[in-house]
Amino acid sequence: MAGVLGHAHRRLTVGIVATIVFIAFEAMAVATAMPKAVPALSGMPLYALAFSGFFTTSLYGMVLSGQVCDRRGPRLPYVGGTALFTVGLLIAGTAQSMWWFIVGRAVQGLGGGIVIVAIYVLVGRAYDDKLRPRAFAALSAAWVVPSIVGPLVAGALADHLSWRLVFLGIAPLAVVPVVIALPSVRRYDGPPVTGPREQRSRSWPAFAAAAGMGILQVAGTRADPDGLWLAAAALMLLVPSVPRLLPAGTLTFRRGLPTVVAMRGVLAGAFFGAEAFLPLMLVQQRGLSTTLAGLALTGGALGWAAGAWFQGRPGLRISRVALVRRGAVFVAAGIVGASTVLIHGVPVVVAGMAWVIGASGMGLAFATVGVLLFEFSLPEEQGANSASLQLSDALFSITLIGLGGVIFALSHDRSGTAGPAVFTVIFAVMAAVAGFGAWVSGRLRPVPTGRGNAEPAAVVDVKDTK
């Protein structure tokens, strides 16, 4: 059987993997350069917003992309999202104030949210059940080169030239994958063969949720009564809108698809909530340069790719539920291990080693959750369910990164430096969330109802996906 690089799939695989390469390079490079960029713009109290602003707008982009993919196909979201992502890089790279920098990150997030859902729909349409785990492994492997090159290049640019080049250097290259993949993307464009699913528009709930999350992040940066009013306004937007954007039962971990979607958020929130503060911790607490602090992220990306490769191995007799549970345990262990370098007698290299363990758990669990999503989805639901998966990722990530930002904003001194106790609390919260994910992962197994996406078995042997 031809694999994901066989003649029928080669151009599409190369194109979508190349897209992830540039998104990954941006993520790795920006995370590395952030400790330089934010102080240069006098924006340390808004440090977390530089990350959560990206996730906030990506939430709306995901919903929009899911609807367009189910109704018209993935081509328009794939091309349009890439264009927005590129514009966001240019805005951030030329920003003269912290708020303009956040605007650039927000535009990047909108484009990134649109693109990633389109890629998931393409994976669902182009690759059958036997190839899909390998396709997800290939997407994870796309992080390897950026993980090696990204932090080194970004750190060198930020330390010796300008952090702005980290953004402006990526922008011209971001359109290359579209040129590669577009001929193949056209073959999978259009509504699904079963016809688009009748569904209510989720644009307004998505807009309300995105606005609410944005306001909540701003509230988290204020230690005054106005912050409480902003938080209350955010909750008024979030409480009615979020449940309409996710499968029923997601927030209560109902068995089957709802828990699949929820687990994506739990894992992402815990891991990215810790990763957002890992380079800053190493720079402020252990005196590392931006370049050396970024190397911890390099090891993490390599571990992620290794975990994704492992879950796609032919003949591996481990249930999908067990893979997700083990992944969550590894994430919790990695976060705890990385935080031990706050003890100055612990070698700094321990943080990098721990992050490899945590990221390998993400590779195991993230790819597996993606496979389970399509097992539980009808063709006409793939766009909406892919959007829900990414929405869960964004919502939990925004919330937990924002929570970390609140802890940091309320505790650092005027110079923007926080003590070890602040980072200890942030990492403890994220580790606890990952541990909760390991505990609740058994609910990935659905109760068969004979209805649509609850029908497939949640526990499958990887050998059956050859």
C-alpha cells in the first residue's frame, strides 16, 4: 500500500507538512524571542497577552474555518488563513508599542486558526483510516527542523541583531507551502459527498467567546477594581457562548466524542501554559541567554515528534485510550521535572531533559486524539468537529496561559522580574491539570448508542491502522 508519500498523496503531504513547518518555526522562534521583544516594548505586565492574544483570535478563526470547510471545502480557508498569518507577522515585526505587537499576534492567531482546521479537514478527506495515524505523525515530525533551527536562529537574532527579524524573516516564506499544496487541495475541495450538515451558524457565539476571552485576559493584567468589572463582563460573554461551540457534554467530560474534544484542551492548556513561561524562567532565574533558554523548546519538539511517530507504528498493540493516558502522565512529569531547576543546585540541563519527556507525551496523546476524532465523525461533521477540537485547544490554552499571566502580573516587581515562588505556582497548576487529564482519560471510551459519531469503538489497536 502506498504511504503518505506515495504518488497519490505526495504533493498534498509535502504541502501541508511545509505549512506546519512554518507555523512551527514561528511558534518556536517567537517563544524564544519573547523575553527580548516584550521588555523592548516596555510590555512586561502584558507578557501573557502576547501569547493569549494569538489563541484568542484563533478561536474565532477555527469556527469560521470549520463552517466554510463543511459548506464549501478546505481550499479557501487554507489559502486565506495563510495570507492572514503572513500579515500578522509583518504587523508584529514592525510594532512600535506593546499593543501593536499584540495586534500582530492576534492577526497571526486568526490566520493560524483558519489554517489548522483546514489542514485537519484535508487529513480527514485525503487519508483513509489506515493512513491517518501516519499523516498525523508526519504533521508532528514537521516540528523537528524548526525545533532545531528556530530557537538557535531566533536567539541569535534577538541577542545580536534585532528581535524584529524573527517575525519579518518568516513572512516572505509563509506562502511557499500554498504553492506546493494547492493543486492537490483542489481535488478535495467542495462540500462532502454526503452533503453539508444542517447546522446553526456559530459565528456570533464564536465572536462572543473570542471577545470574552480577550477581555478576560486584559482583566487578568489589572490588580484593581476595574479588573473585576472586566472579568464579570467577560463571563457574561463566555457562559452562554462557549457551550454552543463545543459538542454537548464537552465541559462535563461526557463519554466518547465530548471527552475526545475536552482532552485536547486539557493537554494543550497544561503543556502550553507551562511552555509560555519556561524560557522566561530560565532567563530570569538561572541567568541563561535567550538562545540557551530556547534550546529547552528544541528538545521538546523533538520529543513531540518521537511520541507521534511511536503512536503510528504498525503492529503496536496499545489501545488508543492507554496512549492518551500515558501521554498525559508524561506531560505532568515533564512539567514537574522542568520546575526543579528553580532549585539552584539542580543542573539547568534537567529542564531540557524533562521537557523532552513532557513533549513526548504530547506527541503520543495529541496524534491519538486526532485519530479518535475522525473515528467518531461523519464526513459532513469533519469540519465542525475539527473546529471543536481546535477550539478546545484554544479555550483551555487561553485560560491557563492567562491564569499564569495573572499569577505573574500580580507577583513580579517593577523591573518585570518574578521570584522562584511565582514560577513554582505556575508550574504546579499546569502539572495538576495534566494529572487530571490522565485521571479522566478513561471516559474516551463511548457508550455505544447506534447514533452517528458515538458508534465506533474508542479502543483500537494501532496494528489495525496499517
